[in-house]
Amino acid sequence: MNYLDIILCIPLLWGLYKGLTRGIIKELASLLAFILGIYGAVHFSELLQPTLHVKTSINESLLPIISFTATFIVIVFLVRLLGLMLNKIVNMVALGMISRLFGGVFGLLKTAFIIGALLLVINMLDYHLKLIPIEQKKNSLLYQPISEMVPFLLPEIEDGNSLIEEAEKVWQETTP
């Protein structure tokens, strides 16, 4: 175990802890709230703009941002409220411990996925900047499985280095 493993363990343990304390219902509700909040804000925030324009004196150029934010916040609040109610029901039927165990597993996996996405970006940058020494990557117990998680689950973004090479090529072609 090297320093890279220790750095990776800290957020993983935090995700496990948060999942254990919150339970699977709250963990799923928070993830679902975020996803539905983004989706709803993208697709429905335009419906709020005319009302905001009529009822407030907000600058018209700020209306899209404010309506997006307001829509996002309302959807997240409602989904999390529903999650809290479901969690109360789960606890009332004495499934709280099972919920917490599954929440811990889910919290750990969710955090591993987020770290994997960050490692994907770091690996894209590392291709040129050498941020993480190759020896540390090879000797790490956690680096390889976590860094391979996102490409495994989302194979369409597997080769990040080709994205950087393509971006560099476009940059060189367009700049004098």
C-alpha cells in the first residue's frame, strides 16, 4: 500500500461511512434527486421564465440562470423529501439495518465511481503532465480497479487519451 492508496482510501471510507449512516433509500434519493434535478431543470426551466419575468424585476439576461437554478432546487427538494418519507417507512418496518448495509455498499461504489471519473480526467492530463508517477500507479492496490471502473461502466468514453490528442490536433489546426 503506497501513498496513492491512502489518498484513494480516504474518500472511499467517507463514502462507506455516509452510506452506512444514511441508508440505501437516502443514498438513492440523493443520487436520483441530482439526476432528476438536472434533467428537469434542462427540460422545464423555460416554463418558469415567463412567470419570473412577469412577477419579478429580474434582468432578462439572468432569467435563464435563475429559472434553471430554481427548477433544480425545487426538484431536488421534492425528491429528497420523498426519499425521507420512504426512509421513515423502511425504518418503521424494521429494515433500517439492512438499508444501512446496502447504503454503505452503495455509498462506497458511488464514491469509487466519482473517484474513477476524476482519475479518468487526471489520466488524460497525466498523458502530458505526468501528475502521478508510473511506479506509484503500478504499486497501488486501488488505482487500477478504480481507474478502470468508469470505462467499464461507460465504454463510450474509454479512451480519454484519444480525446486529448484530437483536441490538440483541432487546436493546432485552428490557431495561427
